[in-house]
Amino acid sequence: MQLNNDLGIADMADCIVVSMRPDLGDDGMQMLMQALSQRLVHGRHHAVLLDFSGVMLLDHHEFRQVCKLAEVCRLLGATCLLVGLNAGIAAFLALAEAQPGPLRCFIDMDDAFAHASRLQGEE
């Protein structure tokens, strides 16, 4: 397992797992996008799992940034999976009619890893 501790990035089971921080901000999101892009270009990862279990609040702007990150992953050949949104964030995003774009959402990491394995098996 390879780690990038500053941004909470780890390589696990042919996937990249990112522990999303609640205080990332625009600059941090840009750094994360660059780090993920480099890993996807130089590696053989087929999925990126964004773990939001530690995030209690997420506004519409931040969610759009996450969707842009997912689109970058898709363009570089990886599926982006959003994991562990709390019920309050999910309700807010639904009420705000936020469009998830290429994101698939999962309750826990086990379901997300199982989905990523199925995707890899289909290739």
C-alpha cells in the first residue's frame, strides 16, 4: 500500500483511496486533482474511492468541485466512487438538486470495493 499522507491518498487493491478532509478548500482540491491525475497517468488504477465518512458538511460549491474531480478521473480511465456521505449531506444535495455527473455513491467501503472489483472484471 503506497501512501500520500499530506492529501490522505492510499493505493489499495488496484484502486486509489482518498480520505477526504473537511477543510480541503479550493487550493487543496486543486492539489488533490493534480496528485490523483499523476497517479492515474503513471499507474494502473481502475477506480478512485473518495471516502467522505469524516466529512460532516459539504456545500454545493464543494460538491461541484468533487464532480469535476470525478470527471478528471473518468477522462483518465478510472471510475470515481463516492463513499460514506452522511444522511444530512445526502439530503442537502438532493434538495439542492445537485447533479452527481459520473459519480456513483456507496454507503461503505466494502460495497465500493465490491463494485470496483466487478468493474475491473468487466474490462
